[in-house]
Amino acid sequence: MKLITLPPDKKTPAFHMQALETMDQQGTFHEGSPRPLPGFEFIWIKKGRGSLTVDLREYTFSENVIYCLSPGQFRKVKVGSRLEGYYICLSADFYFTIKGEVDYFYSFDRVNGGRNTMVLMPEAEGLYELDDLIQLMWKEYHRNALARLDILSGFFKLFTLYISQNPPINSWHQRHDEKTGKVMEFLDLVKKNFLTNRIVGNYAREMSLSPNYLNSIVKEISGFNASYHIQQYVILEAKRQVVSGKRRMKELAYYLGFDDCAHFSKYFKSKCGVNFTSFRNDLTK
């Protein structure tokens, strides 16, 4: 099985689109270490065997499944047979510009606060319409007209509307009510502040909620209490740092806000069931 990655460009283009089969032929996919994604990615696997690994979690390819990835995630692809499908990448600036222009709910960057990969399986009867839309997007992308980005922006809005009709097959995020909105707000705050703020009460205060109420709605919607999500951000960041190989354990412990290596190692083992050194050694073998 061939191991491939797509390296981020020095400057992420506002919008990039490519056929998966062409990417492999041109060598756009190549062996190497995973790097944090600079933008949002949408990978539609129409046919082919292989797997997608995001932040050390592996997803086996299925036909007509769309994977939605967020900035900061580490991604690798293994190809077992020739892939057919499409790859779409948007810079964070372009994505949030589009998001700010519409009033319907965008969830792709907010599933568990960008901590997990959203996996969507469009219904069979909608695949033809979705494919027609992709073909229009493809034609406009290669036409290079003056208003190209504006037109692509419109097509992408339609694309997300189509695929958002199908609830994620791997996420609790299917509700669009007030409680879910509060939980997503909490996760957004944690994503931005977990390095310096790990107290549930602080987040509750910022949201003008009581800590007990915040905990109750987070557990009701996600199945876990608020502290769990804060801890998961810390652990995920530690794992991402191991993958990137940027920091030694002492530097990482300090970066994550721990007083010393021993405290960090104990914390890591209590949450992951394995000590940090063993995890790092297994990963880098």
C-alpha cells in the first residue's frame, strides 16, 4: 500500500481543486511526514481503496464518502488502488469570508471544535446533482475568468448546502438548537484558550452561564462533560507536537502549561493509558 501526503504550499491558495486520479499521476501526493493543514480540505472518494489518517486516527475509504478536514489537523493518505474523486482546498481566510456571507449553519470547522474529522455520506439520489455541481465548479476553476473566485464562492456555498443535508456519520453534531449552539461556542473558546485556561468555571463566566449548566448541556449534547473536552485538546496538541517532532518533552510540557515533565507525563498517562515516552517511541519507530 502506497503512503502518500499532500504537502501544504508555502502560501495556501484561496481555492484549489483537483481530481484525485490526476494528483497521483502528477506526483502531487508523495511520501513524507504529515504536516499541519494550513486550510480546509474536502476529499470526495468516489472509488478506490485506501485510508485517511488524521491526527493518528485512521478512516478506511468507502465509496462516495466526503471527508472534511480543518486547519491544524495532521493528514496522511494510504492508497491501495487508483483513486477516483475530487480534492478541494480553501484557505482559512477565503473559507471564513464565504462563511460570513451566509446565514445558514456551517458546521465543518466546528465539529468538536475542529478536533475530529467530519465524515459525510451523501444519499444515493443526490449524488448525480452533487456530481453536476462539482463539474460546474471544475469548469469554472479552470476557466480563469475575472470573477472566478466570486463564482467559485457561490458554487462552494451550494456544495456545502448539498452535503450538509446528510448528518455526519461519525459525529454527535446533528442538532441545530440553542443548546448545541452554546456547546459549539464553548468548544470554540476552548480551542482558542486551552493552553492558558483549563477551568470550566472561567469558560462558563465568559459565556454568562453557571458552571453546572454548562457542564450539563455539554454532556447532554456530546456525551462528555466540559472538562473532558478541555483535556482532549491538551492531549491532541501533545500528540500533534510529537508528530511534527518540534519539541522535546521538557519543552512540550512547558508549552502546554505544566510545571515539570513529571506532572505532564502523569497527566498524559492518566488520559491516554500509556506514558508519553512510550507513545513517542512507538510513533517514531
